[in-house]
Amino acid sequence: MPFSAVPFFLNRVLRIYPVYWLIASGTLLMVALYPTACAWKGEWCRESTALDWSGNLLTLPFEWYAADFRLVPPAWSVAVELICYASSGERWPEHGG
């Protein structure tokens, strides 16, 4: 079966984003319920822009926009993973099954 990029990327999106959004929602809930969370991670309570929120929603790499606010700090690695998928997808050879 030849490689098809659309199902591959759709699979990755469905594998990564629901869990990420669940963790991000839990983080927002924690920050809302526990004001002392800001003492632990100060950028959670600083003024943020729509670009900050978009970048967090889509897990964009910080290098793509001027931001230093990560709702889920370890998600930087997810951003790198997604960029690797996107940049290498066109170069994968087709293979038979």
C-alpha cells in the first residue's frame, strides 16, 4: 500500500491533540482554582495575547512567533515533533505492502 500523507497526518493530529488539549484544560482549571499556581509558574498569570493563546492551542514552536508563554511547558517537544512530521512527510518514498 503506498504511503499517503493525509491519513498519516490525520492520525498524528488525532493522537496528539486530544491528549494535549485535555492536559491544557486541566492546567487552566488548576490555575483558576489555585491562585498560588502563579507562584510556581509565573507566566501562567501574566498578561497574554491572542497569539500566545493560538500558539498554545496549536502547539506552535516559539521560534515562529515572539512568545515565551507555554501553558503546558513540556509541549515544546510536541511542537518539534509536529514540525518534523510536516517537514519530512513530502520526502518519504512510497512503498508497497
